Amino acid sequence: MNQGLQFIDCGLDYIYLQDGYSIVDTGYGPASVIKAPEDLHNAIAAHILGLNDLRGKEGRYLRSWLGQSEHSLALAIDLTASRVATWSRLPDEKIAAKTAAKLRSLALKKVPDRFKPLPISARGEASFSYGDGLWHRLESS
């Protein structure tokens, strides 16, 4: 189902947009314009929170989505800022289960109710579609 736009701007190499975007020419080359980007980021965060395990790249995404610095997030989930910083350097390293649980608990407070309950899913490509003014994660076939 990965025929859409690979949304690498979010820092996750497995997110695809099936629609809800347009490509425009700029003075610097083509650029994508995303409809309702805040809602898309909420949908991506909800998808991440439903993953069986979290890796550094998901931790980095959630930190950014929460609007937290490495230091402030570290304080909130009882880590050191340097440990949070490793998520950027080691994007494929699994985050310890206890730390992931604290991060999930913090992030779940910001996830809009329409994304709850969060479906638990295995790691893999995730495709999103825009319809009725909202982003939706498409079920894998």
C-alpha cells in the first residue's frame, strides 16, 4: 500500500500519505503541501503509541510532537538528557520498556480522543489518508 508520498519530513521512514497533499514548485524545487498538518502529526503519534515497542526514532518524534526539549522530556520521564539525545543518534535502538511506558503515558494525554483506543500494531509501513477534513490511518491489507 506504499504507493503514496513517503513522508520522510517527520523523521520516520515508514510513513506514507495516500492523499491529502499536493506538490508545488518553489524557487528551490518541488515541495509538498500537507493538508491539516497538526491533525496528521496527531494521527502519526497515535500510531506510534500503538506500536508493540518503541525505538529511538519514535522517541525523537514523540519528543518533538510534545514540544519538549531533550532536557525537559528527560525530567518528565526520569531519564538523563544525554539518554534522550541518544534517540537521535541511534534511531533503530529499542527504547527500554519502562522508559517507553513512561513516554507513552505522557504522550497519551495529548492524543485527541478520536484516536482512542489505540490499536496495537506490529512494526511496518503505515499509510494515512485524508478525508472529511481529518487524517486516518489505513488498515493494512
